[in-house]
Amino acid sequence: MKILLLTPPMTQLNTPYPATAYLKGFLRSRGIEAAQADPALELFLRLFSSAGLARIRARLEETPGRYTESGAQFLAEYDRYARTIDSAIRFLQGKDPSLAMRIASRRFLPEGARFRALSQFGGAGSEADQLAWAFGALGVQDQAKYLASLYLDDLADVVRDGIDSKFLLSRYGEKLAASQSSFDELAAELSEEGTLVDEILREVTADLAREHAPDLVAFTAPFPGNVYGAFRMAQAFRRDARESGKTVRTILGGGYPNTELRELTEPRVFDFFDAITLDDGERPFLCLLEYFSGARKAENLLRTFVRAGEGASARVVFHSDPREHDIPQKDVGAPVYAGLPLDRYLSIFELPNPMHRIWSDGRWNKLTLAHGCYWKKCSFCDVSLDYIGRYDANPADLIVDRMVAVMAETGQSGFHFVDEAAPPALLRAMAERLIARNVQITWWGNVRFEKTFTPELCELLAASGCVAISGGLEVASDRLLKKMNKGVTVEQVARVTKAFADAGVLVHAYLMYGFPTQTAAETVDALERVRQLFEAGCIQSAYWHRFSATVHSPVGRDPEKFGIVLKEKRLARGARRFARNDLPFEDPSGVDHDSLGEGLRRALYNYMHGLGFDLDVREWFVAGRRRSRGAGSLRGLAPAQVPADFVARALAGEDLGGRPGLTSAVESFDAGRSRNRI
């Protein structure tokens, strides 16, 4: 049986998503060969080429008046775009570094609306002066990479605004899949002939079918933004096979099914896929291979949806034989990247912040230290699901062995550990083995900001090659951190992040706003703590996420405990469920969190550029460029109740009581919610 493993559009452009490499490595360890490809990258490279831009222009000219400012600017400067696109792509692929000087001159690439971001750096003088302020006088390569990334963003806007509203550089058709209880909207879109993007995706699919002639195509859909592409490609594979008198099996797995399709009852999904698997894919995949070959019955599959019956009597059946067990982490093998075009990925650089750029700039080998999360207690997290709840760590020497094998195959020594939270004890053991075996790598990953990360451990990790870490500060409020069972305090986060920063390790903080019962005053206080952490050099990058209650989290499973009321619509009688994950809810606090989000993001953008530390944090919530410093202009927000030296005192080792900045009103609010629950 010829097997083809695919990650459908769209994902990151700088490095392969690792799921197919993991599965290919596992299958090879069992003597089973499989091909893999990256149609998301191929779609992008065909669309963003001189030939692709010609097709974009033709489509725009067929519908005059439909396109917006981005399309008009593209058509006006089409000749320059057509002349420069192939060179810009080669530059971002690292194949033509000498082009940097022409790009940095600002005379080579056409510049659309995305280049207005240059005026936001805050440096004095012209935009050229501001670029020099942001990158330094010698940062020509970085300047050029940033400018070329803005150029691609302009072109992506042209596609989204004038060709296909579903298209973004890192995701495609996301809204058609994210928490969609009904399959109707996605099915309607799939019944249409589609856009130019769909047309090119069909061409990519046809080429893959000719090259590999697969009997089985396995798709991984890690995010909602991969789902539409997976359905489109499965549709094309099956249709083309039928027309040629052949049969192609298609299966779907990955993070999206694992979280959103666990209650699937919609039979129409199986017009596109023969099977959908949940959780770790290795053992379910082996079971499916036996099933398709006739050596296993459907009822003996593992965590797999299939369709039973036809027509009006069709129904979705879930099979999970309790005698089957997952493969231990030590036995899954090393990822294998053979078949993926490693020299064709692009380094994108959209924000001149050294930590923030790591996600999209440079190619990283992905590796897992341990399956699941060793903490698995956070109330906002999907702790009831296997990918969080089942913890299974690899031995340190085995991890290093896998690194050595991957480096030999790819020629790249950069690693991104994709664990939910890398265990400190395992990181220490791994670092010691890397140093003892003289294995030189560069690595980064996600951690919990727990006290185990002492200055001594941070120095050891840096010596082993650690250059960056990310971790959750979340709401930056001790009351709410306790409520979400995070297991850390803001004081502790300050000390741990400073220990990493002092060791030369860049630090990114995940932040959250809108958690149940969070008040506007707590949001202001949280921003003040974040401001102090940036100013003290504890963190170099951060991102605010809007809290979402998910069906598999403690908040979603027990909303009353967290003081919220779910507002999810019931399915109509007889309706078949497609996806379910995000749960709409009502928070009795009545805070308009969405209105605060823009100010939080504006503040972070400036802090990551080293700007705005002298401003009252409430000023970021004032719309517009002109901000009055009068208290009456600050949208009625009370001043932050956080001491101005809070972080400095935490770093000095003072015990601040674990409850800084709380007001009696906040404590009364939480106590009131407790009484109401009783």
C-alpha cells in the first residue's frame, strides 16, 4: 500500500509542521515506508510567483470594482511586483543574500499599505532613520527580511481582499471550521467550484497524485485553519481516483479532530474521509492499515470514527478497542524529514523583536521531550484530553540520540521543543547530556515559570544551547492565577524570567485577558505588572490572548464553579453535530473585555520596541494617537493599584504576600460569587 502523509494549507512558512515527520519516522521504525509532502508550502510558492501574480491580476481585472485599496495598488504597480516576486522569494529562502542591499535601499520592492508599520517604530526622523533605529546601522539582512515580509503581507492582502476572503498566510478557511456545530457552511463552500486559490490547490493535489500514486492519503489538521484545505484535497483525491477507476483511502487526524470533533455525528463528513482518528495517531494508524487490508474488523479499530450504512440510514460510528494501547514515547522513533523540501521554506520577519521573530524566522527541527503535561491542572486548559493528561517522558540520552539523528538528516542544529511545558528535571538531564556528549545545538521551548528554574539551572540550560523560552504569565493577577490553578505567582514569574534573561535567554510571556470574574481594574493592574516586567528586562516579548472557555477544560466542564453561565445554542432536533470546542458564556462581572483588548495589544507593541514605559498604563486604552494625561480622559478607569516598585522588590527577594494590588472590592466580588454558588 502506497501511503502519502500531508499537512494541508495553511501553516507556518518557515518550517515544516512536524506531524507527518513524526508519523513517517514511526512507520519507518516498523518497516513501513510512507511518502510525505507539504502542499501548504507548494500552494504558497505557486501563488506568490510571477506566474501566480499574473493569474491574480487576470482575476482582479475580471471583476473591476470588487477589489479594495490593496488590489488597486497592486494593479497600479503590477509590473514592479511581477519583476521582483521571484527574487524576493529566493531571498527569503536564503538563496540570494546579496539582494538584501537592494531591498534595504527601499528602491527595489513596491510598497503598499503594510509599509505604514514603519512609522510606528517611534524613532526620530525619516522612515530610513527609524529603520536604522530599529535594526542598527549594520542590520542590512534583517532590514531587508523585514521589508520583504511586509511586501508579502501586502500581496496576501491582495489575495484576501480581491480573490479569496478565506486566505491568510498561516491559515485558510479558519472560520468555516472553528467550533462550527453544523457542517452546512463548510459543505456549501466545498460544493462550489472555488476561487483561484482553490484552483491552484487542485493543481497541487493532481501533481501529488501523479507523483506518488497513493492508495492511502493521511491528512493532519492541527488547527481550524487547515481543515478547509484538508477537505478540498481529500475531495480532489477521491474524485480523480474515481474518474480513473481507482480507489484512494483518505483519513484525517491531528489537533483539530482531537479537540473539536470528539462528538461528531455528521455522516456527510465521510463523503471526504474514510476514517477520522483521535489523539496520538501511531497505534490508530497501524490499526487502520490492517482494517483497509482486510486483516482487522471495524470494531477493533482504536479511537476512530467511520460511517456505517448508506444514504438516509448512514450514521457515524466510533470504535475504540480497549485491548489496544498507545505506543510509549521511547518507541515512537525519531522524526524523519525526507521528502519535505527543506531548502524551499521562507524566513518571515514581521515584527522587529528578537524573541517574537523566532516563530517565523529560521528553520527549526521540531522535537518532543515528553508526551502530555506534567502539571495538567490549569483550569483554562484541555486537561481532560490525552494530549495534556497522559504524561510520558523520554529518557535524556534517547532525546539526544534523536537530535543527533535529525541533525545528520537535515543539516540543521536548531530545535524547537513543542511540549506543552518542558519538565525542569528532564531539561536539566538533557542539558547535562548535551554538554557531556559535546553535542552543539540551539534550542527553545515552552516552560512553566516555576521556582525550580533557579539562576543556576537557567545558566546550565543556556550553556547547553537554550536561546529562548516561552511560558504562561496569563492574567498577571495572583487572585486569578490561583483561581485558574496555574501554580505560580507574579513574584515568582518575575524572578524566574529574570534568571533566564540574566543567562542570556530571551523570554516570551503568554498573557490572557477576560478570564471569568476578571474586573477592569484587574486588567489595568495586570498591564502595569507586565510593563514593569518589560522595563526590568525580565521579558522581551509577549502576546495577549482573549480567554475562551473550551468544552474539555475545567472551566467549560464546571462553569458554575468559575462564576459564568454558558450560552451555547442547542442543536435543533435531529441535527447532526460537526465541531464543538469554544463555548460562548456570560460573565456576571459585566466587563467589556473586547474593548480593552486593543489597548493591551497597543501597549505590548510599544513595550516590545522599548517604548512607552513612562506612560500611565490607562493611556493605552484611549483610542486615537492623541492622548490627554487628564484622569477624566482615561475612560473612567481607576489608576493601577500596583506599587511602582513591585517587580523591583520581587527581584530583590522581598515577600510581597502573594496578593499584590488587590482591592477590597475585588475580594468582595469573588466572595460574593462564592456565596451565590452556595
